[in-house]
Amino acid sequence: MISKQDIFSLIQDRKKLLFAIIIALIIKLIGDFGFYYFFGAFAFDKNIIWKLTTTIIITILIISYFSLAVKPKVEKFDNLFVDKFINDIKNLAIIFAVGVGLLLLIPNTRKLLNDQEIPYNLIVQLFGWYFVVLSFLTARYFLRWVTVLKNSRTLKYLQFSKWAIIFVLSNIFVVKTLNYYYDIGIIVNILDTLQFFLYIYTFIVSYQLASDNNWLRYLNKSQKRQFNYLLSLTIIMASIILASTSGNLRASTDLIFPNIKDFVIYVIVVIVGFQINLIFQNRTSNKAELDQGASTISALDRFNKYILKSDILDNTELLKKFISSLSEVIQIDFSWSESYLVEGKSSIITMNGVEEKFYNFLTNSPNYQSTLNNASNTIVIAGLYELGLNLKYNNYRKSIILIPIFQGNQKTSTIIIGRNKEYAFSIGEVQIINTFVTNFAVAIQNNKLMQEAIEKQRYQFELNLAQSIQRKILPENLPELKNYSIAGKSIPANELGGDYFDFVYLRNKKPVILIADVSGKGVSAALYMAELKGIIISIVKYVDDIKELVLQLNDILVKNTEKQIFITLAAIAINDDEGEICYIRAGHTPLLVKQNGIIQQISSKGMALGLVAGKVFEENLEVKKLKLQSDDFCFAFTDGLSEMRNAENDEFGLFRIGNLLQNSNIDDAKNVLNIIIEESNKFKQNRQLVDDLTIMSLMFKKTE
């Protein structure tokens, strides 16, 4: 016998509810077939008790499932949301396309089944169940998006949706069933009119819910095209289904229970309103996002300069500066931070704008402490009821973000920031926070390096940690492209280096290889190198060619670097699979190209980054286009190679490099690097490098 505890356990578990829904649906379908074959009763008025009972049970299970789905819960920030969203839209497009196909099939089904024993009504009822399942899956996808894309409208929207669904289902199962027995047509007409206006209002609020669109800036050009195509296709399919509400859709769903199409209509109206605004938002300009990106970069740069100019030995000051820098980019109403320097104990090291009564209320919660202790990445708490807290005071309706700070695998502190309203942080702001956290981790590490420099016995250990962080900044493996092989390697002269190389894609998906050299050496050069990578990652998604990339890069660096700091850089864009490339350099060493067996030196015009801006820089910037044949290759390097000296103070030199490449048999890009490294090691013997050395090669090898 089923106990109350079993029922309570069922309605608290989403997997069990989903299983119960499937079982109940199967039982209902078997029962409908049984009623027809044994009693010949299929219409609503001939088996109303069976249809009403089973449909209400299934509906209650579905409502219970969605009640758990919309229940506020703590969400970890997921950088893969964009990819998941596009995949969800693709699945919805397929589901709606099948639905449209079934609508077109319904009028012809009777003809197809004329000579069959299977009755027409049973088959069409299965079509109706497909539309019920369609609405269930659509609602499930939609709720998944809403719980991640939390904003100021989300909570009110979820509350409205709950009552709207109750209204629609009550109208279907209570009012219209009573009308069958007692003829309350006037009430039915009034409620149907209200339901019509409910659909209109639902469309409006669903449309507004998608207005917080800053997460769309993470779509590249290809994703935007796919995004718009899939959304448009889904909306068209959904509109076709809505147009059939009084025809084929109703004919199939009424066989399940009269007017259950109203629920299907409600769900489709929700998704159409939401998706129409997404298409509109996706087509708007990126200017606001670019401006926010520039302000983020400026705040990061000021934070880096603060680290470089200050003799800070206390992480408390770094945490304060981190919160201060972050507040320049996003609104923070209150904050505090906890340190875990003593194992098993925490201590509050900063507190700003926090009401003591609220702080005690929150930190005394076991759920909060559990969430805090288990936080391994940024966690968004849109409302304190997500922690299971019963809010007695309206001024406790706040949203907070937990930002764990790690050194290696050890969590050293957690920063808590908040706003004085619920659902106040957007997914775009969380992305900005994560960018700051990455930079702050480097700053924390460098701060610790300075402490360990004072404590010499631990100096080498800390430098090894810093080297590990820097190695993560440079790519471990370069991708394989059709007809091209790419290789790169960087060897710092000291524990930390200022050379940089990378592989990126522009907005138009054009691959680009980069090599750069920051003036100076050591910690200062390493910090600027890390900042350079961050700037490049921020702007490549908005540019379509390497000249535009270099111009924007220079504009930012001129405004945000010290006068004595400059950066030389070279970039190679791969235009196609047939060997066409473009090359640009900003004060960097020349590019060596082997074409038709002959080494050539390509020295296009260009000034170093960070020195001058405007027309002077642009007029001295030149892009060279090259056409490689099969087995041709390019070789880029920093001056750490060409200016390398041996025991006799002889320079390795550009001529030696060219001659070495000219007379070597080279099969692929890695082979180029191996030859250069082997010969340079022989040349310098056991002498230590005096400058960072970075080399990159690109080889074109036409495949059949």
C-alpha cells in the first residue's frame, strides 16, 4: 500500500515525477484503447469519468514536475550556456517541425485508415498526445533558459506564470466540465475572453523577459546566423500550429480531453514571445558591449598598475582593491570577504555596506555555509529563498554572488558581493566577474611571489607556480587546419617571460596566429603579457581583419600602458585553404618566408604598439598578402633568437637563421622549430638566455 511518505517522496523528486508521468500516460492510452474495443465508447460524453480522472492525474503530475523545475535554486555559472541554448533551439525546431507534419497528416488519416481495423479516433488521439508532449518539452526548455538567464523580471514572471497556468487548467478541467452538466455558458464566455487577454499579456511579458540580452555578445558571427535561422524557423512552425487551434490541433487534442489545446496554446505563446525579442536583440548593434568591454579592460589595467607600483605584502589590501576595481564596472551595493589562511577556520577581512543583522541571519544558515564551503567557481544566488531561507523582512530580499579565490588547488578566500534586490545580476555581469577573478588570481600569485622573494627559501617554489600560470596563458597545443601545420614555442630568459604567441579566430572565423614581445623582462613584462592576451581575447570577436585588430589593440594600449612600455607584434591571417595569407607587423622582427625553395625577408611597415595612436600609427601600418605554394612556410620569431650571443659575443643573426632554413629539409611546422632550437642550443652552448625567445612557424602543404 502506498503511504503518505511515498507520495511526498514522489512529488519532491523530478526524476520520479517524470517516470510517473510516462507511466500514467501509458496507462491512459491503454485504457482509451480498452474502452473502445470492449465498450465502443470513445467520445468524451461516454467515458467522462475515465477521461477526467486520468487527465487530471497526469496534469497534477506535470504541474508538480514544473513546480520543482521553477523552484528557485542556487546556480553555478556555466560558460557553455550559449552552446547549450543553440542546441536546445535546434531540438525545438525539430519538435515543432514534426508537429506541423502531423497537422498536415490529420485530414488524410481517415482516408488512409478506411480499410484498416485501427480506428481513426485512436490514431488522431496519439497525434494529440504529441502536441501535449510538445508543450511539455517546450516549457521544460524554456524554464531551463529562464533559471540561468536570471534578471530583475524573472521572479515576477515565474509567479505570474504559475497563476496563469492554474487559470488555464482550471478553465479546462473545472469550468468547462461543469458547463457540460449545468450549462454555465455565460461564465464560460467570460472566462474564455479573459483567457484570450491572458494570452496577449503572456506574449508581452515573455517578450519583455528576453530584453536583458548582454549574454548574446558571446555569440560569434557564425553562431549569430545559426541562432537567427533556428529561432525564425521555430517561430514559423509555432505560428502554423497556433493557426490550427480551431482545426486539426483541436481535432486531435479534444480526443484526449476537450479544450486541452488551450494549454498547448499558452505554452506556444510563451515561447514565441520570448524568441521574437531574442531575434530583435540579436540584430542590434554591439556598440554597448564594446563600450563595456573597454571599461572592463581599463579597470583591469588600473588594477595591474596598482599591483606593479605598490609594495603590497597583505592580501587584504589586494582584496579591497579587487572589490574597488570591480565596482567601477558593475554595481555593488554591499560586499565582504572571508580568508581561509588557517585550516578549518575563516576570518572576515573586509566588509562594506553590510547590515550586521542581515549578515548574522545569512551566515547562521547551514545551507549558506554548505554552499559557501563547496563553492569551486562563481555561484549566483538570485534570492535568499534559493538557500531555503524564510524571509521575514523585505529588506532581506537581496541577491548575492559567491566568488571563490584559489591559489593552485587551495581556496584561500571568498569574496561575496550583493545588491539590495532579487535577481539583480545578469549573466553578462557574471562573465565580467569571472574575467576579473582570472586576472586577480594572477595578481594574487604575483603578490605572493613578492613575499617569497623576501623569504628566499620559498622563492623558487613560488616562481614555479607563477610559471605554471603563465604556461596556461600560452597555448599548449595549436590546432590542425586543412593544408596547414602550425607550431610555436616560447622559452623565457628568466622564470617569467614577456613574450607571447597565440592562435585566435576573428569574428568572421578567419584563423590568425600572433607573436609579440613586451619590452622589459620578469614580473612586469609577464603582467603586461597577460594583459595583452586579455585585450586580444576581448576584441577579436568584434573585428574581421588583422589590420582592424592591430589598430584597436594599439588604441587601448596607448591609453592604458606606461610610456616606457611598448609591445612589438606580428600577425598572420590565413585567408583560405589554398595558401593565401596576410601578414602585418607592428615594429616586430621581419617574417622569413620560404617560397619556391628560396628564403625571403618580409618587412612590412609598422610601429610598435603603445607608442603613438591615431593617423600616425595607421599610416605606418601595412598589410602584405602572400600566396604560398605546397611545402612553402613562414617563420616568425622574437629578437631573443636573432640577438642571441655565444661565448665569443657573436650574434646568431638574421643571416644565420635564413641560411639555416634555406639549407634544411623541412616536412612540417614542428620540424622548423626543432631545427632552429637544435642549432641555437649548439650556438650558445650552455650560456643562459639574456632575452626571452619565442618562435612560430606556419607551413602550407596541399593535400589531394
